[in-house]
Amino acid sequence: MSEWTWEWTGYDPAAERLREALCTLGNGYFATRGALPECRAGLVHYPGTYAAGCYNRLASTVAGRQVVNEDLVNLPNWLLLRFRVRRGEGAWGPWCAPGTHTLLDHRHILDLRRGTLTRSSRHHGEETGLLGVEQIRLVHMGDPHLAALRTVFTAEGWSGEIEIESSLDGEVINGNVHRYRALDRHHVTRVRTGAQEPHTAWLSCRTSASDIAVAMAARTTVVADRAPASSGLRATRHRAVHRLVVPIVPGRPVTVDKTVALHTSRDTAISDPLGEAVDRVNAAEDFPALLDSHAAAWERLWRRTDMQVPGEAGRILRFHLFHVLQTLSPHTADLDVGVPARGLHGEAYRGHVFWDELFVLPYLNLHLPEVSRALLDYRYRRLPQACKAAAAAGRSGAMYPWQSGSNGREETQEWHLNPASGRWLPDRSRLQHHVGSAIAYNVWQYCEATGDTEYLHTRGAEMLLQIARFWADFATFDPDTRRYRIRGVAGPDEYHDGYPGTDRPGLDDNTYTNVTAAWVLTRTLELLRRLPAWRREELFDRVRLNSDELPRWEEISRRLRVPFHQGVISQFEGYDELAELDWEAYRKRYGTIRRLDRILEAEDDTVNRYKASKQADVLMLGYLFSPVELQALFRRLGYDLDDDIWRRTVDYYLRRTSHGSTLSELVHGLVLAKARRAEAWQYVHEALEADIADIQGGTTGEGIHLGAMAGTLDLVQRGLTGLATREDALWLDPVPLPALSEYGFALRYRGHWGVGVRRRSGRLEISVPDSEESPIRVVLADRAVTIRPGETCSLAVPNSSSP
């Protein structure tokens, strides 16, 4: 199979939602799942369409309580195109669908290079005979408001007519996630439909609470050497329908093109979304021209972002990159949106923004930095809301939400459903305040990679300062330990949200939280020292910061507590007092125990009692920081962290992690690769397979895991190369991973477009394209080199054959 194409054959109702998610097409502005055009939403199919940042908030009554949830809205279905046939002068057969006709030679081909999905099949009906159907669709990467579907019908051994109904369907709900079924899911209201002769149908609607206007217009035409027998446009309450009847004979295929435009009131430089949609679709080129310009846009995008890795791993990495780019494309730079954890591919997590940009931005920084900056601006625009949240909690600075949506308020639900027990339980995940540290880390990494000091000194500095201020206020001095402590939080693990036998929410001294808080304070103080005096004064005045606060920040950054036990770093204070879990007994009883928390709760137990983690927590530090950086952080805090302590810590938590998150294998794989451990590939392989194999058993059909997909790209770009951007240089410390011993990619670094990095035959080649930019300084463990524009440097990689 081609390294650029993915193919699914046969029709399996149980696997359709997974295939639909994996075959989603998008352009950063909107995306549509890979559903069959002739099928409306139901138990098997779900043709969802989502526009980035289009949220709506609804109240529901759950377990006797009123809860409010904000969701990424499933927009009207533009894809709907159904058909039926009649032979000769006979009666019309039923509408063709998997339930009414036998599907033969059914296959889908996803073409990553061109960004298209091709579906081919033969429908066999007892009365109507064989009808061949081939469809190719696109969501235009050049014009973010356009999508198109071409359908070619072929009669096999019979003559008659084919009736086609091309619709815009406004009778939609958010129904992709079964466990949300008890909630109000009707987000679309005030549906209006209409038509404009001779070929255009339109639909407009609004979201019920956020009052976002959404408009679609569809132009449906027959490409044939003869006119349709009949053609008519009609509007019903929820649907705009274009009905066509076309003669069909063997050897003369009927081609129907459907072109669609989508606008919302969130768009810039428009007046009326409906008028814009109608004008755009009427002016759109025909399907072949749209396909050409769409493919050309993808070709330009691949030149900036592609990664070359041989074999099946490389094929999967490109598949992951394809889905990242469909969610976060150059068009994203013009939008006020964050990183939706499940892409624009489904409704799990309600389309919310978590901390996933921590795994996404490292790749984007060096390929599409303008997109990274836009994603950081999403956080900056919500800085006042984060400061308001901190003030409401009695804190200074900015307390960013664990789940963010439209305006940056905390969208984490207060209750969540455990499907294993059917019970609604309190949700304490909003205690993961480490999301603020992730935002600060992303700001710093973006500015280091791009040299964008203007951003660092303005919006970046303001975010860093307010996040540092929050941590400084959160930390309290403990006279018994002579250390500062952060109490009542949850770490990345997510399983542990409190101590067993107590109602007090949260944990004390989560190591990841404390160490990253110390990092934020340290970097912020460093930045303030580097700022020009006038800018520092302006910033202090803007955020009303008194310089007397800074000595306390300095002290806290050096004296935050890190707990240890048995010669390893503790995940949090008291972790060593928890019970050990009989892992083998639970694996034997349940098979997969990825969601151990749900299993234990269904047994009237709690995971809070056990030394068991959902995903990497302490080990996340090894994901974010190089060994040298991490040792320096601990040394600043007054702790020794040598290789033996870190090795024991890694081993300790490897044995106590259920990998209930797709991020878990990714982080473990990179941490083990950095430590030059032979078992790294086991986890890297799991991370690569996570979504395509749906290893969590049904979750991918609700949306791909964007952070995990982007993280696998980062694993190669940053993990295997040891790549870091700091001190105005590219730092490289390659690590051996035999299964991924060859790779290549081109970076956009400090004004250079296309800095090539390639590893093969035990050597690392760095090439700098010819330009008038400055030379690049490259630092390895044992040497530093300067590479001028137009030059290539080939370096021997030490220990390249290590296990």
C-alpha cells in the first residue's frame, strides 16, 4: 500500500464510527466526518460537521442536579446526498443504503497527499440490478469555506432513471457520544431554508445560547451530455433539498457535483453569513478546478511540514500529521481558537481545550509558527477570565481552566458518568492547575524556537507574569519542613484527586505541579531581568505588580517541596502510604484495565486507595525537560537528581501505570528513549497505533486524540534528535531507537525556511538553505558547529548502535 494512502474495505457497522473519525476531512476552519453521504445520523453512522470555535452552552438536569455544559456544535449536515433508481418504466426502488441494498466491492481510500476521500461501491437491489457508485470529496485547504462532493453513477446491464436528492439537513443534534445522551443535545435552532434557481439551496440557523449564525449554501449540478429529465428545489422546515432525475444507460455514467459553502457570524470581513455563503458557492469553480487548487494547497503545506521516516512507522506518522493539519492549518492563524483535544473529528470532551497544546506546539513551532502564535493568543485573550477565576478563588494572578471553550471560563463538568457503573460522580479534574504551567512552557518554547522577542516581551510576558503570580500566591510556607508547599491540587495522573478516607479534594505537593511551578517562577524572573527598563515598568504598571513581590518569587522558586520515598521521587505527598494493587488479578479478571478508575468505582472501591496511575505524572518532567535541564531544576530546589534516582523513578512508575490515556505510552516512549532504554519502542509502537487500532475500545469514533497524534511527531523531531532551541542555538543530542533509526524533516528556524535535519547510516546531517540570513549555531554533546546558509554539515552520531 502507498505511503500516502489508507484503505478500508468492506462494510462493518460496528467499525463505521471509527472509520468515519479516521476519514474526517478538514482545513482548520471546519471539518466533516467520513460518513456515507446517503446516511443520516443514527446508531451506525454519524456525519458530523464542526467549525473551529463554534460552541454553545446548554443546561440539563442530571441525577437531580442542573448542570451546564458547553459543547462544540454539530452543524447542519451538508453531506447528505441520497439516490434511488428505477428500471425502464417501473416503480422507484428504495433509497440506496446499506440496509436496503447489498454492498459489493465497498471501499474507502484516504489520500493524504491530496486531502481527499474516495468511496467506491456497487449497490445491488433485487428489482433494480447493479449500480456502481464512486464518490470523491474534499474540504478545501485553499478556500476554508468550501467543500465539494463528486458522485459518479454507473448502471451495469440496465437502463432507466436515477433520482438524486442533495440536501442541507438542519435536523441535527450532538449525538456522537452515547454517554452524553442524558444531556440536552439540541444546539441548533431557528432553522431557515430556501433556494435560488437554478442550482442553489441554502440553510441558515443559530446556536441556541451563543447565538452564532451559521449559513450553508449548496450548488448541485449534473455533469453530462444531456439535461436532467427534471430538476427542482424545495425547502422544508429543516431541510433544503435539490431533487434531480437523470436518465442512465450502461456505458454512460452520470456525474453529480455538490459544492458547499459555509460561513458563520464568527468570520471576519463579512456582513451576512447567508449572503456570503450563497455568493461564494455561486462563484466557486467546477469540481475539477476545485480539486486542482485544493491539491496544490496541500502540496504547499506538505512542503513545510512533512516528515520522512521509512516503513510502517513513517506511514502512521504522516497519517497523524495529516489529522493535525486538518485541525490546525494555516487558516487557524486567522481564528480565535485553541487546540481541541479530540480535533474537529467528534464530540468527545465536548470539543474543549485542555493542555494538549503542550504536545502540539513543539512540532508547530518549527513548521507553522504563525499557527502556534495564534494558539497562544487564544490563551492571551482569555487571560482576564483566568485572572477573574483566580480572584474568585481568593488567589492572585491567573488561574487558567482545565477545560476551556468559548470565553475561557472553567468548562470542566462538575459531574461525570461512569459507564461501568451507570453512576454520576463528582468531577475534580478542575484541580489540575498545572495547565497554567503548560501555557507558560508553550510561550517560552515558541519564543525560543522563533526568536519572537516582540511576543515574549509583550503578551508572553504578561501571561508568564500572571501565571507565576498565581503559583507564588498558591504556595504556603511550612515551618516544619522549611519548604513552600502547594496543597489541594491534582496532577496529570488524573486518577488521584484526593486522599482515601477524607472528603477534602486534592493532593499536596504533587511533584509535577511543584517542579513546573518552580520553572515558571524561574523563567519569569529571568525574563523580567532581561526586559528593557521601560518595558518592565510598563508591564508592572499594567498588571499592578509591586517589585517587592519578586524576592518572594525568588525564594519560592528555590524552596518548593519535592517529596521522595524509597529512593524515588514521590508523585505526591503520601503516595508511599497507599496500598499496592494486584495488577495481575485485575488483568485476569477484566482483560484491559486502562480505565482502572471506572473498574474500581463499579466495585464500590476507589483508585485513590492505590499506587496506580492513569498516565505519566512524575515522568512528564522527563518529557518536558532534557536530563541536564531537569537536574538543574532539582538542584535549584536543593535536591540531588542523579541518573540512578531517575532510573529507579522511571522503573517504579512503569510498574504502576494503567495507560488509561493515549498520552501515556507517548510520554513513556519518549522518556525511555531519552534514557536510552531498549523497551522504549514498545511504548512508541503503542502510541503510534493508539487511534488507528482504537486501543481504548471505542473512544476514537468520538474523535481522534490530537495531542497523542502530534506527540508522536514531536517524539521523532524532539525526542529522537534531542532537539532543543535555547540560547540562540539548535541543541541536538540524538538517542538510539533501532526501529526509528532513519528520519528526516525540514524546520523553519529563526528566519530560515527549510533547515534540513536527517539521520541515516549513523550520521546526522544538518543543511541550511541558501539565503541572506545569519548562520545557525548547532550544539551537540561533544561539540558546537556553525553552519552557514547554503552549507551542509554531516556529523557522526556517538553510540548510534546502542540498544
